[in-house]
Amino acid sequence: MILKKSTLCCLAIMLFVISIPQTFSWEITKYEKIADVLIYSGPGAWDDGVIAFEKFLEFKGLTWYECNGDYFENNNLIDSFYAIHFPGGNSGYYIENINSVGLQNIRDFVSSGGGYIGICAGGYFACDRIIWEGHPYDQPLDLFFGIGYGAIDEIAPWPSYATTTININPSNPINKYEPANEYILYYGGAAFYPDEGQEMNVIGTYNSFNDDPAIINFNYGDGRVVLFGPHPEIEEDSTRDEVIFGDNLEDLGTDWNIMWTCIDWLLGLPISEPPEQMPPNIPKILGQKRGIVGKEIEYTFSSDDPEEEELYYYIEWGDGDIKEWIGPYKSGENVKIGHLWSEGGMYTIKAKAKDAIDMESDWETFKVNIPRIRIVNNSWVQRLFERFANAFLLIRQTIDLLPNCSKICFQ
């Protein structure tokens, strides 16, 4: 059998590889994901927006990594993350702190299959150009070829803010679990107007501004982009976002549901139903079980809310006195409230909690015994009863032995 020269070369290489000692190993460079989402938190980023978005990611079960502008220039993005987030803030600072190499790396990341989610300033940053307070500005990232227009004075002139109604587009698959409207914080964000040829799907529109696009999604190469004009990361009257900004505003439901489904689409996942809102847990009531007529007793009320929303308490003291929905208090906060009973008897304290969207817990009860005794004009006996309230029955049996017992009257 005659072997060709090329075959002999292959055999020689195979014999060489086999003869390599077993201690030698071929090392192949592999990249592992650093986190699910890369978050820009450098100059210009709004701290409250970053914190609230991270609390949402925690709720969603996703991980994140914060970075500054230099990170986009000097690090591998494509193999390290699934999506990039630019928060609210000032997009002018984003432009100043990310050079042309970093901008190109962001574009390459998205076009290669990554996701980009921009909120308010992060939405402006993704546009080809913007009109801010009547002045045009060029934007260099160019993920969205069109105009980002703001601030929208019809909703809230800059720098004021307000809750605004977003009309949900039912034909967008992202919105399969959404109601007809969402009520979201507006704080200077954009309405989005595409150039001819720019793909754009509308998720929601501004009810108070010509029904113009407020939330949009589109493909960029093999990747996906979601841009928000308003701020869905901020839960206006809830503590679960761990920021107090906007807590003075009334929010008719959570804004995190729309972010939940947008993130599903951004990451190429099936659109899943956001977790159902749960009511607060039944409150706990702590305090004395016995007391004295006319003397105030302090009780502690506390409940936890699964969504960490602020709580209100409804308390019935059993004597006709009612405290109706006092609050708001933080989830898990110990709320101390005093009460006195003017007559003796057995009383049942009842308490329930409700969260920011009016979901109520069941009732908790707590029984209190106020002995039916009145002390008249004898201070040392009164002090005796205050000190030894639990020994009342024994005192009653021996009361005839006390001096001036005629001044002690039983009801």
C-alpha cells in the first residue's frame, strides 16, 4: 500500500500529539457571563433610577453589573451580558463620558443579539437626534433613527414631574397581560418619532399628548431595543423600589408589570405573565392583655407586604373607637399607637392592613381585659392597683381589710 505524502504528514502529527505528556492540556479561552444586565451608573445617571431599576431586576430574578463610561471602551460586552441599560438622568453627560470606541462597542453588542433598554435620558441617548426644550441636538449612538422630543409641557413642564396616563397598544404582543392604561411617572422624558424606514412598534402612547409614542420597541440587527419616555422603574407610592422620589404621587397599580414583559421580549424570552399582586400579611398586634380604666396602653402593629409596598392600618378598639386607614407606613415597620378604655370590660382589638393598590389583609384580633373597678379619692390605693393589676382578684377578696374601704366602689 502506497501512502500519499499528505497522509504521512497527518499521521506524524497525530503521533506527536499522542506522545505529549498527559500533564499538558490545551486551553481554550471561554467567556462567562458577568451578569444578565450591564447598567451605566457613571456621570449623568440618576441615582434613584438606578436603584429602582436594580430592585426591579431583583424582583425579576436577574443579575446586574454597574459601570462607568470607560467600561464600554475597554471590555468585552458581547460575551459578558445579555442587555445594557441606560437609566434616566442627563444624556449629555453620557455622550461626554463614552468615546467613539465605546459607542461602537454598544452598537456591535446590540446588533450581535444583545438588548438595549433606555429610560428617559437613556431613551434620548439612543436616538439619532433630539429636540430638548425647543433646541435640536445631535446624538451619536444612533440606535433609533428618529427624533426624541421633550420635555412635554402638556404633562409636566421641566423640571416638574407628574403621574401620566399611558394608553397601552393591545396589538403589541408585549402587552398580552396589560390593562388598557398604565399610570407612570413622567419626568422630562421623550416622545419618539421615527424617520422614514425606521422600524418601530408602539407599546404605549401619551394620553395627554396627542396619543404620541411614549414606549417603543424595535429590532437593531440581531438585537432588540426598548425605549421608555416615562419612568416605569419608579413605584410612586410604594417602598419596594427603595427610593422616596415620587412617593407623594398616587399610583393606580404597579408599573413593574409592563417592565416585566418588556424585559422578556428584550431577552428573547416567551412573554410571561407578571406575578399576581399579593395582599399584605395579617398584622401582628403586641401589647398588654390587661389594663386599668382610664390609663392609656401602647400597642404595636406590624405587617409585611410581598411587594414591599407602603401599608395602611384599620384598627377597631372594641369600644366603638375606630382608626380608619392610618398611614402610610413602610412594610415591616413597627407602628406604635396608644389607647385607653373609659370603662371596664373585655375588649377585642381588631386590625387589618392594606397596600398602595388597596389590597387588604385578613383581620387579626387581640383580647384585652380592663377590670371593672373605679378608684375614688385614694391615691395610695390607686398606685397599688396600678402596680398589682394582675392581682386584682386577690385584692378584691381582701378589700374589706383595707382602711377607708368605703372609698373604693365596685361597679
